[in-house]
Amino acid sequence: MDLIDRLLRGDRRALARAISQVENGDPQARDILRRLYSYTGRAHIIGVTGAPGSGKSTLVNALAQEYRAHRITVGVVAVDPTSPFTGGALLGDRVRMRDLAGDTGVFIRSMASRGCLGGLARTTAEVVLLLDAAGFQRILVETVGVGQAEVEIARAAHTTLVVQAPGMGDEVQAIKAGILEIADIFVINKADQDGVERTEAALRMTLEVSELPSHHGRRQTIAKAQVPSRDWIPPILRTISTRREGAAALMDAIEQHAAYLHESGRWREREHLRAAFGLQELLREELIARLMAQLPPELIEAQVQQMITRTIDPYTAVNALLAAASPLAAVEANK
Amino acid sequence: MDLIDRLLRGDRRALARAISQVENGDPQARDILRRLYSYTGRAHIIGVTGAPGSGKSTLVNALAQEYRAHRITVGVVAVDPTSPFTGGALLGDRVRMRDLAGDTGVFIRSMASRGCLGGLARTTAEVVLLLDAAGFQRILVETVGVGQAEVEIARAAHTTLVVQAPGMGDEVQAIKAGILEIADIFVINKADQDGVERTEAALRMTLEVSELPSHHGRRQTIAKAQVPSRDWIPPILRTISTRREGAAALMDAIEQHAAYLHESGRWREREHLRAAFGLQELLREELIARLMAQLPPELIEAQVQQMITRTIDPYTAVNALLAAASPLAAVEANK
């Protein structure tokens, strides 16, 4: 049987193989993704973001167990942007799998960023697409949410959780609270630690400030800036995920948010944001890939050398490279 | 007198205006950058990265004061990727300027990321270029270093500092220690806090592990993967930057690293990495900008709508958009 058919029936080995092909950029991967796309759109995608040390991985584990207790299938994509340098993702999967080992209703994959800048967003979206096609009902996408790219990845979900922990420099977190605005649900994890009241107070204060209309420019993307929907008031939940405390309430809150999205018609807004973001990332990746396939490395190196000696400026170098390539021809060739 | 001439003479208002033009993407900005490029390459660029809460801003302030005590001029670029959502960078400049107000030997600029994904790296490089041309001798580039993009930005420096603070989840930091590999100097800031010994021990352990040869793939970029130079052993320094303690030793370490780079010939390697990274980012930005200038928004929206209903897959959508555009014509038009 064909890999696609097996994947659609939920065959784990087929799924694992397809994911590897996507991650490695195998030529077949594109074809698989293309053929699977029409089978997607059924999963509820949950982004989980927060600073390192907030216990996101353990929280995701506890949440997955909670879903499993309700016989809901769960896919987990853990994005770790710092891994490429040391291969840190190696450890992740094994630790994570411990509590969920042998359960075919869960599929966990840690991803390091092997590709170019920006490539992580595309690869993550593609792995989510595979899990969706394979029939997983909830997909948790976990990122280390301090970087711009990682926040964007977590944001491209139906429901976004922002995780904090007590005592991690609350003032700093409140100031750098930009990521809070993307939250549908706040989680204060490690809620048995000192300072939980203070963290929650800081969070509430930041929330009140952010209710004020903002006059600052939002990021310009293909996607229209998402207007925060104030008819959904993001709840603040406490969890102690090492003991699975609060996981049931968190699952309920996610399900309520999903129901809210459908009833209010905002589901379609989220889908629009997700589609536009995905298209944008893919366009960027595709453009640079097609250009690089055409440019001889020696030509690039020659520009770099002239830049180092300041005999050419980068803008002239870019023009020279773009003039040397024929992106149009590449487009035609790839059609 | 022309803006360029004034900037080259160190006129602060000319510099501020040029920076604003770069940030706003004014049409003149490109021309200014192009004409200034041959005057750059004199500054020593110092990347400062680390998790939120490690006190990077205060450390950068203390370091700037130390340099000023030695009559060395300093430019500071503070990159805050989370700001766009709330305009958090507003606060930054004022707090920062307090200790250095009125000193014309310092120039500080906080940057939020208003552009598209990846645009932050390009804009940061351009602001550094302006500060370099304006004659600042040391340029500190501070990023919140957990995200992939932000780590790349800090890495595109001559000397990279990685800042940690005690008690911020040492195990987690050690596991997610990928960013440590990019460090030329480690700083344990807030060294008067509990757990400083433990943090340093965890750091030393991670360092020893990373001395082993790595068989994991590195990121593929235009730039050749930078081979860590083991003849420079990254020192671990302790600072209490609120009291400026350790700032003098840190400045000495940076200057020693600069001397090492020049003597060992590795300065040129760093310049190569910097130039290649800059060229790559500019190429990406330029490609997508030229494409977007050509595509009617309705056409993009039509693809997104079809993606939402799953009547078209993203790969087919990208092909359709690329076929509709004529990047080659755009290249010619912009030359």
C-alpha cells in the first residue's frame, strides 16, 4: 500500500517516514504534502509558548495525558530553535515519551531547526499538516516563545497558550509582555512555587494595560493583523504539571475556546491567519530556494569577498546576484 | 551640508534621522546605506544575548559606562522582538539613557521588529552600519537570545557574549544550551544572587561536553559553518551590573578577544561570516519585497481563500503566485 494511504489510515511508521522526508527536504515530501492537504483541517491546533524554565514540556505532557484519558488523540510537535547547535532535541523525545510510551493515540516529535532562517516555520506547519491528515484530533505545537519567529509559529494556531512560572523576573516579563497579547489562555505553571500570587497580579496588570486601544503599528504581513477579540476574555489558569494538577481545567478551557471560535465565527478568522501565514512562509522559502539553485556558489563568494574589502556595498551585491539569476525561468521549470 | 557628510562627522541628529529612515524603509535609506558602506568596517561589534531576566540591558549599560571611562565611543542597538505587539521599546530608551544622558560619546537605539519575519536581522545590520560609519568604536548589539533569529543576529558580531543569571532553571538552561556554543565570553550576571556557584558549575559542565567533536548537522547558510576556534577558551566572568561590578574585567576580556581575532587571522573569518549573513538576509528581503510589489493583493487573498476550503494546496498556490509574477522584470526595473 502506498505511503499516503497508510498515513491516512493512521499508520505510525508511514507517518514517521513522511515526517522524516519533510524534515530532510526529500523530493517526494512536496508531493506527499500536496496530496494530503485536502484531508486536513480537522484537527484543533494548540500553540504553547513561554520562556525557557516555565516547564512547557511537562505541561504539554500532562495535557496530552489528560486528552488521552478522554480518548482524544494527540499529536505533539516540539520546536526547539536552540537545538541545531548541539543536537539537544535528542534528549527531548526520550524524556517525553516515558509517560506516554506504547499509546498509539499519541505521536510526539521534537524538531530542531536544520534549515535556513525562517525554514522552521514552514517545516513545523508541514509536520502539523501530516499529523492532521493522519487523524490526530488535537495537535500541540510547543515553541520557546521569546524569539520573533517562534512566537509567530505558536501564534499560527487555533488556540494559543502562554505559559509562565513564578519567580522568573516578573517585572521583566511584564515589560516584555508583548507575547501576552497573542494568548487565548494564560497558564501559570509550577504554581506550587513561591511568588505565584505576584506572578498572577503582574499578569492581570499587564492584561488590563493591553485592553487599552493600541496605536502602535502592527507587523505587516500578508495576513491581516489579527484584531484581539475582546468578547473572549483569556482566563488565567494555574497548573502543577509535574503532578498533572490543573491539567483537566486547562483541557476544559481549551475546549471552551474551541467552541467559542466556532460559535462566534472566529474559527474562520484563525483559519485565514493560519493559511496566510503558511502561504507567506512557503513563498519566502521557495523564492530563496529557487534563487540559490540558480546562483553559482563562486559568484556569491565573490560578492562576499568584495563586501569584506568594502569595494562593493551589499545592495549592489544583491542587485548583481538577482540580475545574474533568472527567477522567472526557475518558476517555469518548476511548474 | 548633506546628511551623509554630517553623519560621517558624527552629527547625532543626522545619525538619528538616517536610522529612522532605515527603520521606516524610506526610499532614501537605501541610497544612504550604499554611499556609507565604504566608510564602515572600523567598529568592533559585540553581540550580547541571553534569556529574559538575565539583566542584559543593565549589563550593556554598565559596559557602555566602562568604555566611556576609557574615552572609547559606544553605540548600542537593543533588539526587542517582542515589542511590536505592545510597543515595549518605548520604555527601554528612557531607562537606558538615564546613566548616559548628555554624553555625546554614546548613542543608544532600541528597535522593535515592525517588518516581516527576518526583516529584523536586516534592519539591525543596517543600523549597525550607520553607527559604524558615524565613527562609534564599539557597537553593542543586544538581543533576547532564545529565538533562532535573535541568536543569529547576536552571532553576526565580532565578539559574542552569552549572559546568564543564577537560579533561572539551570538544568533547563544547560539542556537548551545550544546558544552557548556561539559564545566567545560567558557572563554570569546578578552574581550576588543565590546559586551563582551552581550556575557556573552547570556552565562549565556544558562547556566540557561541547568540546567533544559534534557529528550533528549545522545550519546550512550561505555562510560557511563557523568552526569554533578552540585556541580561544571562552572565559566565564561574573558581574553585578547594577553596581557596575565586573564591568572593567568584562571590557578587558572583550578587548583581549578582539586582539586575539586580529593576531590569529580569525578577524577575517568573522568578517566573512558577517558579510555572508548580511548578504543572505538582504537577498531574502529583497526577493520577497520585489515579488509582493508585483502581486495584486486580491490574487493572494484568492489563494488563501481556496487554501481555507482545501480546494487548493499551499504548494500549488505558491506556484500560481510565482507564475503570476515576473521577478526578472522586477530585477531589471530596480537596477
